[in-house]
Amino acid sequence: MKQMIMIGGGAALLAAATTMGTLFATGALDKQPAEQVVQAPPPNPFKETRYLQLEPEFVVNFGPKSRPRYMSAEISVSTNDPEALAALKQHMPVIRNNLLMLFGQQDAASLQTPQGKEKLRKAALAEVQKVMKGRFGKEAVDDLRVVRDLNGHSPESLLAAIGEVFEVEPAAEPVHPGRPAEFGMYLAGR
């Protein structure tokens, strides 16, 4: 029986020694706590983004004279350059003219596909950037968004439908998304 107690005690002593050795080797027994590295959150790329709605909406006729078509589009542009907003407003007649000419060159078939719409959006962005580069000295416009229609909704009914899926809060000033899955929307001048 004494032998069993001595073997058990030896095993316990060996386990304690192994644990102490591990704690010593890893520095866990140091009296000073290890420095904790605190990472700052990544900067918000949208913090300084400003939006400008190009008003009034664009309405353009295009297509053959035998069966003319029209396109209606509301467009907004975004920039991180505060001075660019004033330049956009100053050069709006040139921007509108160039966009109307671009839109008038389209055909209905290409605008019926998502790829065709995206191609036109990118071409419109490039046109605005070209005007800004030539008249303001830099492209300054980061993105261009096209809102075609409300799919048969009034502004109120669209907000109600979106509110069934998302939290919708009115904002007195432009919304600058602060995290993924957060966005701002302009609707009917608000």
C-alpha cells in the first residue's frame, strides 16, 4: 500500500514539475503582464464621400425614327474631394450635354441586359471623369449610380417595402456608410 502511495505521489510530483516547467518556458510566470496589441479599426473609406444628384433626371430619345424609344434615368455621382462638388455644379451644363449625347447613342437591346446597363454606367462615369479632368484638372468623381425607376412604387410604398427587409431611418444629412452592409439612399430629393 505504501508503494502505491509513493508511486501516486511521484506521478503527481512529476505532473506538477512538468506543468511548472511549461509555465516557466512560456513566460507565463513572469510578474509583468505581456503587452496587449490593440488594433485600430481600419479607416472608413466612405467617411468623406459626398454625393451629388444630377437634376433634373435624364430623358433621352434613341433608336430608329420608325420606332423611337426613350430612356429615363436619375443619376448621382460620388466624390471624396470637397472642392469637386463646386466644380461639378459649375461644369454641369457640359456634363449633362455629354451624357445626353452618350445616352442618345444607345440601342434598346443592349439596355435590356444587366451587362449592357453596367457598360453604359461605366461609360457615363468615364464621360463625367473626362469632363472633370479637362475642366477641373483631375477626375475627382469616384462613382456614378443610375436609378431608373421605382418599379411602379411611390416613394412612400418603396420605403415601406424596403423597411420590411432593412432598418430604414431618415437622415438630415448625407449618410456615409460606417461598416459593411450599411448604406445610404437618396429618394425623391431626400
